[in-house]
Amino acid sequence: MTTTQDSTSIPTFARLEPLALSLLRFAAGFLFLQHGGAKLYGWFGGSVRAFPEPTFFAGGIEFFGGILIMIGLFTRPVAFLASGTMAFAYFMAHAGRGFWPYANGGALAALYCFVFFFLVFRGAGPISVDALLARRKARGESGTPEPRE
């Protein structure tokens, strides 16, 4: 008698989940920083936003937050800030144009919001600066030299 397994019960997928999480975080951060680069520096065909505009501040969160999320440093608090920024952007710039995110142009903002919200609760994954710092802390390495007598 043969039994069939669905894709969620195959052990290989469970073993690869931490790697997939790190890849998701890296890709989301890399794509997010490009939005900020477009707003802050005019990169990628974007236009530079002036200091008092709300999009200037969003650009800073997107660019610098994207870098931190990409490398996995301070992932949970930065992802919380990024998720909130995307929720704010969705309701301020898109929701007024209609109910459906695809139709109102807010699908990407909504997706970023929920991906970053997931990272708030799940963390950075094993391939990250956060994980490296946690491993050092667990081994008792503070990163500062011991005082000499």
C-alpha cells in the first residue's frame, strides 16, 4: 500500500523554511529600498521629493529600512515601522481611489504591509545580522574586550 503526502508534509520543505524566510526578507528589503532610492535620490527613474513632503519621510523609511531589513539588522522594529508606513501609504494614497487594491494602485503597498507585518512576528531568519548577534550573545561574546588587571 502506498501513501501520498501533500507538499506541506515533506520534510525537505520544513528543513528549508528558515532559508526561505531569509530569502523573503532579503528580497523584500532589496525591493523596498529601491522605492526609497527613487524618492530620496531620483534613482530608478524616480523623482526626488522635498524635505517637508510626507513622501520624503516615507522614502527615508523605505531606503534605510529596506537596507536594514535586507541585511537583517533590527528586523522586528524596522519591519514594524515599514509595515505601518505602508498601511498609512495605502489609506492615504490608494484607498480613496476605490475598494479593490489592484484597481486603486495599492496592491504593492498592501503586500509590503503584510510581508513586513509577518517579519515583525517571525523575525529575520538564520541568515541575518540579528541571528549572528544572537549567536554571539548566546556564546557570551559581548564584542567588547575584557578588562585587564
